[in-house]
Amino acid sequence: MASEAQCLSYAGCNFLRQRLVLATLSGRPLKIRKIRAKEEDPGLRDFEASFIRLIDKVTNGSRIEINQTGTTLYYQPGLLYGGSLEHDCSPSRSIGYYLESLLCLAPFMKHPLKIVLRGVTNDQVDPSVDVLKATALPLLKKFGIDGESLEIKINRRGMPPKGGGEILFACPVRKVLQPVQFTDPGKIKRIRGTAYSVRVSPQMANRMVESARSILNKFLPDIYIYTDHMKGVSSGKSPGFGMCLTAETINGTILSAELASNPQGQGAAVLPEELGQNCAKLLLEEVYRGGCVDSTNQSLALLLMTLGQRDVSKVLLGPLSPYTIEFLRHLRSFFQIMFKIETKIPEEEHMGGEKVLMTCVGIGFSNLSKTIR
């Protein structure tokens, strides 16, 4: 087992998911101190405790120690096991909070992962299940993680504050990942989207579609936005509506944007027309930022590049988000890997904002727990 000398130590509650995911993949023990130590309500929040339980479920032999106040966490990772599981997520964060980390871990399990997650499917904080389905799954395919068993299926939608949604996530396992050269995003050829409404009038979805189209139709004709109105049991426990848009390029890059209405009883009511227009503007903002991976999935792309075979991988990204910048620091701590970062300034004005070309040589990570048949 790893000696105490290799144990990485951090302070504070920020980036808890990143640290636990990278500790699990690298097999290095981890100690996090002073988790909200100076606040009136110190220690781990319920959604973080739920996330730690989820990590415990998908691994075998992990050792997790938390002190009485919940301000110190010691984690010694076990083997990624996988299999068929169920998990009830905390309704204070959406399922996307948990799913983002599962997408990083799932390809390296011993058994293919098939997990049912229950909770909030769409909120204003985390990436929704719709966006991860539209953007993260195609990204995994680029690294050779594909097959019929790779899917995210929304059985029930749940809006905050009560949730009540349910999704199924299934992912096959891979021994090694293939390196990628993904530097030309290409021109946008079509826009797809989903406007969903739960426990409100189905007209809400149509009104959002109309207002989003009024902006996007100026740029290209191939726009198709599905309306998804769930009723009865499949509509969760709280009312709400929202929209998720994706722009797809000729080279297979998918950029996304999304918005959801305010939770019941919180904040002012939002008009569906406003929400549709704002969502369309957010998509145009994302297209302007550009790159081959949208800002939601930057860290997933960088992680898969790191874990690839000992070969050069290149990905062109838009401006790095603060979350991604911290993720690069963590990759250096856990895997001793550094990326070569080059800034690319577009030659013409209409090519969007500054881009960053990320290059690295993979560490040759191979899935040790996968049985050889």
C-alpha cells in the first residue's frame, strides 16, 4: 500500500470532487483539512457527504475517515469496481454534480457501470443531464470509449427544490484510451435543443422555442428544438421549465448552453420568452469562445488526454475556466504531468475569441482492474 509520505494534503472545501476523483484514479491517499472550519455550520455539506458515499459505492476497499465535526477527511482509494448500482443524490445539487465525476471514473471500472441516480435533473448551478448527454458522450467516443452500452437515459425529470427525477447512466470499460488530435473545430452546421416543462403548461416549452428561434434563425436555417413535456409520475415533485441548446460543427465539435427557471418559491418568476432568448445568447457566447470542447467538459477532455497512451494528444479549447485551471494544478500534483499551453489568436475577427492549444503526452494509464478475456 502507499506509504503516508505519498499522502497528499489539502485545506478547504473547494474542488473536493476533483481531488477525490484524481486520488481514486492515481491510487494516492488524500487528506483534506479545515473544511469550512470557520463557518457557523462547519464540515461537509449533505451533497458532499452523498458524493463521498457514491465514491464508496463504485469502489471496493476504499477507506474513508471523517472526524466528528466533518472538517477533516482522510481518503485511501480502493479499486474501481462498478457493476449495477443505485444512488439517491442530495436534492441541494443536481445529478450533474455527481454524473460529471462518474464520467471520469466509469471507463476504468472492473465491471461495466450501470447506475440509476435519483434527484434533481436540471437546476441553475450544475450542468444538466441533457447537456452532459449531448456533449460528454460524444467526447468519450473520441477517446475510444463507445459501444451500445454507453448511454444516459432520462426516466423522470426533477426540478429543484424537491427533485424526484431519475436517470440511468451506463458506460463500458476500456483497457486503454486512444490519443486524440482535435484541433480544428470547423464551422457550425446545425443547432439542436430540448425545451422541457414539468408540472407547468406545455405551452411554456413552445414559447421558449419560438423566442430562441427568433435569434438563432438569423444565423442558420437548420434548427430543431424538441419540446419535452413530462406529466404524471415522470415529472418529479416540483414545477419548472428550461432549455438546453447544442451547436454541432462539420467536424463533430459540440458546444452547449442551457438555462433553467428559478426554483419554486425562490427569486422572481421568469418568462419563458426571456429564458429562450437568454439561452440562445448564451449559446452564441459559447460559439464565440469556441474551441473543440465546450467550457463544461474542458476538465474531462484534459483528464482523458492525461490518461491516454504514451503518445501526443492535442486539443484546442476556448478560454480556460477557473475550474479547469485548478484541475490542471491537481493533475500535476497527482500524475506529475504538465501540459504545453499555446495561445492562438484568431486570424480574422469573425473567428471568435482567443483559443488555447493544449498538448500533452499521456501517462500510459491502463485499467488494472479490467479482467483480460
